[in-house]
Amino acid sequence: MAKVKTSKEAKEVSDIKAMVDTMGTNEQTPKQIVTELDKYIVGQKEAKRSVAIALRNRWRSHRLDESMQDDVIPKNILMIGSTGVGKTEIARRLAKLVRAPFIKVEATKFTEVGYVGRDVESIIRDLAETSVRMVRQQRMEDVREKAEELAEDRILDVFVPEPKKSHNPLGRLFGNDSEEESSDDAEKEAPKYQAGREWVRKRLDKGELEKELIEIDVEEAPRPMVGMFSGSSLESMGDNLQDMIGSLMPKRHKKRKVTVAAARKIFAQEEAAKLIDMEEVAETAVKVAERSGIVFLDEIDKVAVRGHSSGADVSREGVQRDILPIVEGSTVMTKYGPVKTDHVLFIAAGAFHMSKPSDLIPELQGRFPIRVELKSLQQEDFEKILTEPQNALLKQYKALLATEGVTLDFAESAITRLAEIACDVNEQAEDIGARRLHTLLEKLLEDVSFDAPDLADKNVTIDATYVDDKLSEIAKNRDLSQFIL
């Protein structure tokens, strides 16, 4: 006979489904997603379009009938382009945009089982951990108001402790009336106690006690077993063992002197943690990781094998074969339960200078049907990178030096000259894309950054002449630029 779900169980299932649907997807159209990515990444329209379509397809798949959802798997993406052109940034911004569990791993950290290196299944274990953190944070936000109320009650308990009842367990045996006396005393103390709490509560509401020091009792976090089982296939066993030991050991507490403002935060965190159901969090997190997880596999070209494999190439091919089941779709055991990878979106990336995508094993190639080639950055791209994104480099340096009272201004000619030098050095030396600008700007502003606290004139203007004085000689000298730029 089928078990009938209670209204509470039905609501929990509904809540889990709602969170799975909302995390990792959003209502934005592909055009809106590209517009959002344009705020942080210059150019690379083709790559942005591909990830926007992949994201929209995920939104579409969540709205299919459950019978069809399992058949519609995400189309994994392979990004091809030199370092610094925006591969990682596109994937990272995409995950932030949709609040999806996202992890970035480097393929070179993994080796074939039996060699030194991490087990590839740790990718999914890390994804599950990320998902649990996200869902737990969301649940804690949901109970924040209640947790803050309980936190204030605990602060009141520190300022106005509850009167202790003097209870004599032998009173009844010997017929004395100490219990009645203590009861009478408690009744007399109750009005004073309540009045005291109300007085303190009003002061707390006005913010008059925020800087007062109080002594509180806090729970100590368990110490992690550093190094134990790490980097091996026993990694998950180590996590489970640590959890088991942690649940058996009594909670340790310690006294701390903190301000009321700090105590409020500590108590609110502790109370929120008590209010949420970690079993429900784990169950939801597994579903979210399965349906909305994004894994960014960087440096995939480093494990590609050209021609006949021998020696070290055998290990690199072994890494591909170990990664294959994860990408194809398998079930990985984590401490939160089994996680299926069938609907995890994998985005692989590599420069492919010394190899090409066809050097990957055929089975792995087939699992990345969408190929996107990112273009090398040109001078106009560098100019935009310096000024247009919300986190543009020039905005960052201006903000940093403003903390010293220095007003930094870049003339148009300086921006153009910086872009020219970045483009020239990338052509002459290794092409490291936008990362070249970090090196150039650090060298350019070295004197200003060093002298900033002692500058008499706090208004500094950078023009093309200043850029040439600091950088042109290094940029012209190819031998020297290899070491400095």
C-alpha cells in the first residue's frame, strides 16, 4: 500500500523543488545575460552567446515534464583561447549571475589513479560542499529575523541574568518550608527582573550599548584533521570520519570578551544554525548540485596527448579517462549522499598552444559538443578593459590611492599608450591577454604608490609622456621585457 505524504512532508518536497528551480537558473533572456556579462568582460561575443544559450536551456529544461527532464542533458562547452582573454571570468560571472554552485578546478591537479594526485571524484565532492554552503546560507537568511530576536534575548541574559531559584531537595523530607520561601522570593524578584530587562532592551534598541564589553560563552569550532586523507581516494572517508568523531565528542565552550555589536553577530549565527535542519539542507543541496552545478575544468589542454602516447603521456591520457565518467554522467558518493553528474554543466578551457582539441580522447571530445574560440585581445580591447567594466583596472587603482588622499587622473593619451604597449609586448613575448595590463600598471604606478603617503601635491595626472618615461624603454628592449613584463 502506497504511503500517503503528510502536509508537512509535501511542503518540504515543494520547498526543495522551489529552491532547485530558483538556484542555478534565472528569468533573464540570452540577450539580457550577454548584457550582464558585458559589464565585466570586454569582447568575446561568441563565447558569451554560447554560455547564455546554455543557461537559458537549463531554465527551459526545469520547466519540462519530469519524464522528459532526465533525457535533456546540458550541452557542455569547450573554450579555446590563450590565457587572459576571459575564459575563467565568463564562467565565474555566469555562476554569480544565477547563484549556482560553481567550482573551478585545474585538470593538471589530477592524475590517473595509482599516481600521485587528487582523485577526480573530489571535483563532485567539492561541488557538493559549495552547494551545501549556498543552501545553508539561504536557509539562515530565511530565519534571520527570528535568530536576531533570540540573539537579543541572550544579550539581555548577560546584562540581566535570570534570578536563580534556591532549591533544597531535602526540604520536603524534613518538613521545612524553604521551598515556599524561595518561591516567595522568586515572585518578589520577578517584577525587578522584568523591569531590568525592559530597561536594557530599550537601551539596546537605541544603540546605546553597542560598544559595551561583555563576557559571553561561545561554542568552539572543531579542529579540522589537517592533511589526513587529503589528496587520496580516501578523502571522502576522512570527511566522514571527522564528522563522526565530531558528533561523538562533547561541544567545547570558551569565554570571550566582545562588544555587544560583535556578540549580536555571534549569537545570531549560533541561533540561526540551531533553527535550520541540516538534514533538509543536505538533501536540498544535493538536488541543487545535481540540477544546477557548474564545473569549470581549466587547463584541459595540458592533459591532451599528441600522437602516440608513451611515458608521461600515459598518465595524461589516464586523467582524461578518469574525468570521462564524471562528464558522461555517473554517481559520486559524498558525505551528503550520492550525487548524480548527468545534469551538471561542464565548461572546459585551454589555450591549446602545444596541442589541439582533437588530441583529446574521442570519448571526451564527444562530451563537449559546443566549441568556442576566444579571440586574442587587440588595442581597442585593452582600452575598454582599462575603463569600461564595473571592476575596471583604472577604477581600482584610483580607489586604492584615494585612501591615501591621492587623486589619480588618467589622460586619454595615457590610456591609448598603455593599450599600445600591452598589445606590442603581447605580440613580442608570450600572449597573456589582459593580465599584461596588471604588470604594466604596477610598473607604471610604482613610484606614485611608494611615495603616496608623503606627496605634497596629492593630484597626480598620468599622460602619454609619463607612460613613455616609465615603460617605453622596457617595452623596446625585448631581452629585458621578458624578465620584467
